[in-house]
Amino acid sequence: MTLHVELVSPERILYSGEADMVIARTIGGGELAFLTGHALFVGALDIATVTIRSSSGDEVAAVHGGFVEVSNDRVTILSDVAELGSQIDVERARRARQRAEERVSADPDDGDAQAALLRATTRLEVAGAVERA
């Protein structure tokens, strides 16, 4: 038995298909894995990766907030901004991370700069292009 999964942004449906598991990070709830038979659930998504795991492999996306709903073996992910790893412009994400790092260095309490840094880093992680320390 599988889950029906839809990952939707305002521009388009990024993913629609069957999966064995979906892993997402919610605000205040941490990372959650959804399998068939999961209880009803609605949660706010954090800036993080979403992994859609199926027998044909993993599809990984960067989401910048939004919501996840689970009901009757259906997982719906709604995000204002979401990108599949294969669609991320790595150089653009690196430039965004550099700008955000400079802003955070100038003002460590700048919440907008911290969020921008998290978004850029998440995009690079999903694209497989983040440099590990």
C-alpha cells in the first residue's frame, strides 16, 4: 500500500504520485515521517527539505514554509516557495548564501538574514552542493 503525494506551489504542481514515505520538518514538531495508515495531521512546515521516498528512489525538495496535511493515505504539501533538487540554480543559491552570511555577520540578531541563510543553505543541501565543514 502506498501514499498519494502532492507537492504544490502557487506556480505549479512539483510532484504528484505514489510514495512509500514522506519526511518533512514541521515548526515545533521536528522531522516527521508519514507512512500509510498515518493519523490525520495538519502542520506548519519549517524551512527545510521534504523527502518523498518511493520504490524508484527519493525525490527531495526545498520548501520555505507552508503546510502539510495527511488524511486517508494522502499527503498534501502546500508551500509558497518549493523547488525540486534538480531544478535549483546552484550558483544563484551560493550567491544568496554569501549575501546572507555577510548580513548575519554584520548583525547576528537580524532574523530576516538568518532566514535567508537557512533558505539558501537548504537549497544547496537539496541540490547536493553544500560544502560540509
